[in-house]
Amino acid sequence: MSGAQRLDWVSRSATALHGDVIVPGDKSVSHRSMMLSAIADGNSHIRGFLEGEDTRATAAVLAQLGVRIEAPSAGERIVHGVGLDGLRGSNQPLDCGNAGTGMRLLAGLFAGQAFDSILVGDESLSKRPMRRVTEPLAKMGAQIDAQDGLPPLHVRGGRKLHGIRYELPVASAQVKSALLLAGLYAEGSTEIIEPHPTRDYTERMLQAFGWPIEFSPGRAKLEGGHRLRATDVVVPADFSSAAFFLVAASVLPGSLLRLPAVGLNPRRTGLLEALRLMGADIRIENQGESGGEAVGDLVVRHTALHGIELPEALVPDMIDEFPALFVAAAIAKGRTVVRGAAELRVKESDRIASMAVGLRALGVRIEETPDGAIIDGGAIGGGTVESHGDHRIAMSFAVAGLVAREAVTIRDCANVATSFPGFLELANDCGFALG
């Protein structure tokens, strides 16, 4: 968050990674479970809640609006729901920290409230575009004021919302989810059509909380006028957090890791398929279901990777995992080509530019394109790279250091706490040389 102390890491070459790695709860599911629990009737019990700055910021915003949230232990929350119309306005800004997911989804949730809300964020979030959420919400009758489409967002209360049929110009689970949350308060039906299917966490969770909803890959539709019923939620381990260890064990000779109970939503696991196309040895064991979400243990062994032309159909299902993929491509033999990933330029940083600059600093040949990159894999040298305030950039370069010829210094890693508290300790426990 904006007040976080600057922290640098040094990642050095290691011998091999071994053991079980229990990664934190899924960030996307944690955000959504907190929001729906807050406006449900009754008390919901959440287990596996991500203790990250982003998800805590969402919880703090809802508490500021009158929701009582208990934390009996780490990763556990009891949310005393106030019902669909039970949130109370605050005369203070609502701080989303670094959470783009939190801000975009809350904009949809607050669009139908009786009170005004001002959503603010840290320096990084304040530079992230919000028009792709605010413009379709305006078509539903919402009024959200923003300077040049950037935060802070002033969500005006007391607006009468109506359902719409909206075709997303760019596939985005965040935009889809914001519109569905606004649709809870709208008259009539809200239907979202996507150019490519995205993760369906919101749809599955609305169903679990008892709201009638129709959904299939690339489409979701609901009617206003129902209620949410409190339920218990078990949050699976976050695939995006597991991604760094999947790449690390794949590229470091002698490695064998098991990652238990990882969420395997088919709209989230594009990186798994991409790594397998590159030759990775990743097996799924103990498959099951938790709270409507597929889960399983991921077992990954080192194997030599080769470059690929990434199928564009995988891009929406791995949009958060591209920094890790870029590192895998930099180590793989041959050329990897990524296209259709322009959304990477408007994440916590411009992830295409950030990874390109960092990999070049480590001696990797990489060419930026408007919507991706061309990476010629091989050896990685040492050097200093910038995280650009982006947690996924920082963790990806920590992986690169495992196989680099010399140490890799990564600047400004305090941001990792937004999504993966305890990453440093967990990484070192399985064999990283990171400090």
C-alpha cells in the first residue's frame, strides 16, 4: 500500500526445490466472498481467506460501511451480513489500497446504494484506468465521477439502476463481475456477453449464496429483486500464487514440489496448459471440489522447457500469470511468442514493458510488441531489476534468480504483501536463496 516501507530482495542461484508448498487463499475468491457475505442475510463463515493487503482493504471498506467482521484466527472470517440494503454510508473516503479488483467490484456494488461513496487507492491504483467499468455502469443508470477515468471514483447514491445486455469489448472478469453486482440492485435482467470466456468466480459464488443466475462460458445473466443467503465458504489455494512455484520447479534442475489444494477453475489455469505445451511435467492429484470450485494437488518436477507460440485462446485464462510465463520463456530453449495480451499494459504496472526492461537487464533477448512480446530463451545473467511497484513482477524475478549466473537484485518488493504475505519465508523453506 502507499505507506509501505521500501524493501529490496536479492535472489541467488539454488540447487533444487523440494517439499510441500501451501500457498495462501485465492485472492479473487477472497474478495468476492467478503463482498457477498457482507450483503447477505445472516452470518457467513469464510475459511482460507487471504491475509493480504488487498483483501484486507476490501474487508476494511465493508467494515467502514457497518458490516461486523470477526477474525477468530488467521485466514478465518465470520461476516455478519447486513442484507442487500443494509450498508450504511460513510463520510470518509473508502481506501482500496492497491486492489484493482476491490475497487472495480465495489464500484458495481456501490452503484445501487442510497448513499454516495468515494473510492480511493494508493499511488499505483490511482493510475489504473476505470472507464471500462464506469462506462457500462453508466448505461445501467449509475453515476460515477472520475478525473480522466482514473481514481478516485465518486459513486453517486440514490440512482435507479436498470438491467442491460452488454457485450464486453475486451474480456475481463472484473468488469463482468462489477456489472453483475450492480445487477443485484437493478430492475430487470442484466446479461453480460464476453468475446472470450473469463473466470466465473462471481457467478459460482452468487449461485452458492442462493441468487438465481444463468451462466455458461462467455455468458452470464441474472435478474434483480432476489436476496442472498449467508453460506460458509472455503477459499481454495490461489493458482496465481502457485504459478511462481510451478515455474521455479520446472526450470531448476532436480526440483520436485507438491502444491496442495490449489484452485483449478478452468478459466484460471491457462498457465498450466501453457507450461505443459512448453514441456513442463505437472500432474494433478487428489482432485475434488470446494465451495463449487475445482481443487487439486499440483505436483511439478523439473524438465527442460522449450519455446512456443502461445495460443491466444489461453490468454484470458492466464492474464495474471504472464510475468511468471515470461521468466519461463526466458529460460526455455528457443523462441516464445505472446500475442493478444494488451491488457497486461494496464495492470499494477505495464507488465509487458516492466518484464521486458527487467529481462533485458539480465541479458535476455526480448522484443516488445503492442499486445505481447517475442522472447528468445537461454541463459539468464545477473543484475538489478525494478518491480515497478508490482507484486507479480517482484516474485517473477525472484524465480529468475534461481537459475541466473549471478545474483538478481529486485528493487521495491514490499508490494508482495498485497497478494502473497509470507512469500519470502515459504520460498526459502523449499529451497530458494532469497533475502
